[in-house]
Amino acid sequence: MEMTPKSTIDQNSFVPWAEFLVRDNLPSLVLICLAVWLHAVDSMIVATMLPSIVADIGGESLVSWSISLYEIASVVAGAASALLTMRFGLRLPLSLAAALFGVGCFISAGSPTMALFLIGRCLQGLGGGGLVAMAFVSVGALFARRYTARALAVLSAFWGIAAFLGPLIGGLFVGFSTWRWGYVFFGGQAVGLALWILIRPEQSAPISTEAMTFPMRRLALLCIAVLLISIGGIDVSALKTSLFVIAGLICIAAFLHLDGQAGPNRLLPLQPFNLQNTTGAALLMIMSLAVATVALTAFGPLLMTVIHGISALTAGYLVACSSIGWTIAAVVVSGSPEKFDRLFIAMGIILVVLSIGGFVYAIPQGPVWLIAVFATLEGGGFGLAWTFILRRVTTLANPDEAQRIAGAMPTVQRLGYALGAAYIGIIANASGFAVADTAATMAPVANAVFLACFPFAALALVSMVRFVRSN
């Protein structure tokens, strides 16, 4: 009787949960889930705690920087994570990221001023960005390729749980204790995670023994690019805003040029946004989707509270529907064999683009339940596609680049979120967001904000077609 090759079984057979959730896999799975949990929940609790923080320590004019500095720091840490893990393995960089996150939480918890609070937020961003990027690297390093989809589905589930519980946890600390204890609570978890990682045996050895020069200049260019584009959106005028945006794009081009010449110290794969190669198409698709979908998180709650008169907590949970949809879809399809990867990627990206069209109507017009439907649809699209994007791109790529690509995916996504928030900020302010204070004046702003997402959604579709047609 002819035997089926093992590689065929690994790639095309269904993987039961019972096979994946065995004793050998559980410790590694819990570890990376905790890493994702800390980053995801920290991104959500600050929304419900910020009013109490400002009331306690002041700094109203610096509130927006609590988000932007966190995102920029996350991009920097994520960009460096693949390089660090290739040079030092997983244990030391991952434990350092957890420790930085914990220290940042403790600094924020004890801050008497907004300036010191923002320093804590920077450290949280560095730690959180490193944790989530290395969690994705860990999936390929700690689990057999056969289990990649199941592991990523569990990570998606924890991300969804964090998105759902984050606003609630923040509200509980504000309502029954103080926001400071909220940061102490998560800082303690991060320190515990760092210690656990250190006492575990190393399961991912370094794959590069060459001396590493830390890419300070390249990372600085990324930070400056995001800051320049963000500053351009504060007080919008045709000349000034254009100059800031052009300067930011020049910094990004300089970063890509220098990174391409960095040899083994590269942060991203070669030609990371070139549509003519598989990895470039995948990363361009991820970047474009991030830019196209950040409007819901960045401006959705503010628009919905004014237009529909709902509470900030309700608006937060409408946004969280996206994470819930992501979780459900990822878990449902996670056991699918590789022969369906192209189908799920295409279906997922199409659903995300359709949801953007839904927001153009539902955010300004309502009803509120329709916003929840489209948010869930957007998350469901990501949940269908994300796991298989990583599996497909790492399968087709050079094995020596696998860790670099796995680390680049969340980094490029967060960079897209940071740049997208800056871009959408320009559109919103140019549309009158700063002076709109009624449903009638805010509705046109909402319409403009989500219509502005379509060019990047179209670019994501083009990149997706190129990606799924790659061999």
C-alpha cells in the first residue's frame, strides 16, 4: 500500500484541538498568551482610565501623546525584536521586554506629573511591542509547523479577551480603587512573566553568530517619521501639513534604504513592500490594512459618542466587537489545512474592505447595532486571514528569513496603525473635527474619515491578489 508522505500529512490534514493541547505544548502556549495579553489589555485600559489620570495629575494638553508615544515605542521594539531573537534567542529578549513593561507600569502608577507618566508609557510601549512581536516569532520557534494555525488562533482568542476585558478592568479600578493600582496590577504580572521566562530552559537558540550593531539610526528615522506626520495633523493647512507629511515620507524612505543595506542586521526582509515578491506583497497588504482600519479605533469612539449620544464605555465595546469577531473567526478556521490558505486570506481581506464601506454609512447614520455588525465583520475578516497570512508567507519564504518575517508582520502592522492614525488625524481636522460638537456637524467628519480609508483598502486588495497568486 502506498504511504502518504509525512510532509503532505503535516500540511493538508486537519489538526484536532486535542492533539495540539498536549502537555508538551501547554507551557509555551501559556507563556506567549501572557505576552499578548499584557500588550493587548494595556492598549485598552488606558481609554477608560485617562479621565481619572488627568483629573489626578493634570496634563490635559499631553493626553494624545499617551497614545502616540506608546505606539511609536511599540514600533521601535517590534522592529528590533526579530533581530534580537536571531542574535540572542528568545529567552533574554523576551524577558527584557516583560521587565521593561513592568517597570513602565510601576513608573506610571507612581507618577505625580503627566511628564513622568508618559515616560512610563514609553517603557510600556517598548515592552509591549517587543512582547507581541516576539510572541509571533515564538509560534514558529516553539511549535511544529503543523500547529501554527492552532497556536495563532489561541493568541487571537487572548487578544479578543483582552480587548473585551480591558475597558471593564480599567473601569473597575477607577470605580472601586484608583487607576494607580491598575498599573500596579499589570506591572506585577509583567515582572512575574519576566522571571518565569528566565527560569525556563532556552527553546530557541540563536541563528546568527555575527556581531550585531543595534540600529539606533534606523529606528530613530521611524520615530521621526511618525512624529512629523502626526505634527502635520495638529493644525491643518495645505502648505504646512504637506511639508510635514513629505518630510515624514522622506524619513521612511531613508529608513528603508538604510535597512536594505544593513546585511544581517536588517530589521525587515529585503524589499519589504515590493509587490513583485511574496513577502513584499504580504507586508504591503498588512501595512495597507492597518492604515485603512485604524480609523475605527482612533476616532470611532469620539465620533459615536457625539453622533449617537452613547457613553464612552458603550463606544469602547462597539470597537471591541472587532476583536471579538477576530477571535471567533480565528478559532473556527484554525484547524484548516494549508490547501485552504489562499481561500481564507482572500475571503478575509474582502470582508475587511466591505466593513469599511459599511462604516461610511453606519457611523454617521446609525443605528448603533449596525456599527457593531460591521465592527464584528471587520474583525471576522482579519480572523479568517491573519493566521494563514503568516503560515503562507513563512512557508514560501527563505527559511533563513522566517524569524525576521514573523517579527516584521506585527511591526509593520503597528507602523501602519501609527501612520494611519496620523493620516486620519489630518483628514479629520481638515474636515472640521476640532470644532464639531453636534451630531449634525460631526456626521460629515465621520463620512470623510472613513471614505479616506478606501485608497489604502484598494491597495490592500491589489496586494492580496498578488500574494495569493504567488507560488
